[in-house]
Amino acid sequence: MIDFVKILVENSNPTFLQQTNQLEFKVEVSEKTGELSNKRIAEYHFCKIIIYPSGRVSFQGSIHKMYNSLNEVYAPNYNKQFDKGYNGNLFTHMQIKYCIQHISKLLNVKPYQLRFQNIEFGLNIELNFDPQTFIKGLLIQRNKVFELKHSQRFAQAIHNRYYLKIYNKGKQYKLAKNTLRVELKIIKSEHLKQIQMLTAYNINKESFLAAFRLLLRHFNEVIYYDHTINAKFLKARERNTLYKYQTNNYWLELKSNKRDTPKKKLQYFIDNHSENLKKQIESDMQKQFKRVMINHSNIELTTNLKQSVNALI
């Protein structure tokens, strides 16, 4: 569930890091000026450990890719020469706990010394339809228009504290099944406090459930047009209304307190005249989260937490 992280390593020992035979630190050189960087960087399974002149240490990268690299799990379109890592498969709670233990041992620190500055968490969901059909209908989320990149396979709504990212993971890695990723990138500690995940020590079953609820809440805020709507039997006036609903500008020009009625009308068309792609994705997200937490781990959930997880399904 967790992917990219940016971690401040508190009270670290830079001397130990530079002496361990598991890491090789290098100083970058500017191609333009030939000047040496004032920080030292070690590459480690698609992650980086950075030592700054002040002695501050940072760990950055995708722990999902790190886990797959450590265990020699490769993408279907793997090319050794152009390998950028793989994070298109299931990444369970226990595998994430393994990564935290591995990083702690590598850096010779305790999990509570690994303080998150940025963190991405999300789910890879297998769908029975082409993810592009959903992505092309994305409009806005909390007044932010979805930006489309990479041949419109990648969409994100950028906020001050977080990004909501939705993209075609199947296309990225040429997966056999249609795979969509829904992901939240948190860049401010205020959002981390909401899910009680300030340090790696706080990664537990309860914080995972809080993170998933936050992801689901922001996904539910998305306004989208469902391109599977069948307008064949609609009246001309209804078809004209639907045409307006497909544009970002229509929704942005409406004040927030004036969107409720058109949102309900659009939802009516989606509920009664479409395949309701968003509802399918929400259901698949809940099932996938249950797989992350229960079916693919050896952990025992408390009664209350198990009821909370099952209530989402």
C-alpha cells in the first residue's frame, strides 16, 4: 500500500553509514560547471540515502520497488538496461513491515527515528474494463482540475497538502490485466497527523485503516463523467445537460454551494444509464485493501479492527 517515502533519519550516525560495506556513497558532479555537490548519495535498490553537510540523513524512494528488487520480482516488460523498478503488484502489510525492519537495520536506527516528510500510499486494482475509460472522464476534486500526462494515462489533482493521483498502471508495465492505481501523496505533516503515521514506528494495522479511509474519502470527492452513459433513450434536453457536465469549466464556474443539484443529476444519469465505473472501482479498492491487510499476511487483527475492515467491503 505504501510506495514512495521521504524520510528524515533522526539522530543518525553518518560515520557508520559511510563505513558500512552495504552502501557506497558518491559525490555528484555538475556537468555544466564541474562543481562537486555538497552532499553524498548512495543508491540502494531504487532508493537513495543522502548525507547532507550538516550531518542530516534522508532516505528517499519507493519501498515497494525496493522490496521487489530485494526479492528479484520484475515487471512483465522488464529490461535490464532500462530498469526503473517495479511496483505494479500487490504490496501487503507484512511486506511493508519487512521493509521498515530492513531499512532500520541498514541505517542502524530504530523505526521511531524514521520520520516521514512525504509518503505515498495507494492500491493497484485489477478491473474488468479499460482504465482509460475512467481516466478520460476525470474532471475535478475539491476545486482542482485533474492534470493529464503521459498520453493521458496519468491524472493528478494537486493540492497544498496532498496530491490525488489516478493512473493506468497496467499500461506502464504491460500487465496482463487492466490495472488502475489510486494513490494519495501526502506532502504536509498535517495530513500525516490525521492518519497517525508520523514515523515508521506508527505503521500498524490501525494507521493503515486510517490511511485507506483518507484515500477513499478523497476518491469519493472526485467529480467525473462516466463515458459509459447510454444517452440513446434520453430526451434532447437531458442530452444537452449531459454535454455541459463533461467539461471542467462548467463545474469550476459553479460556486461550491451551487454544485449539489447538478452533481445529483449527473449521479442519477450514472446510476441509471451507465456501468457506474467509479462504483466498481470503489468496491475493488475495498476488496484489495482487505487482501493487503488480511489474506496475504500472518497477522491477527483485533476484533474491532477486523469489524472495521469488513465493514468497508
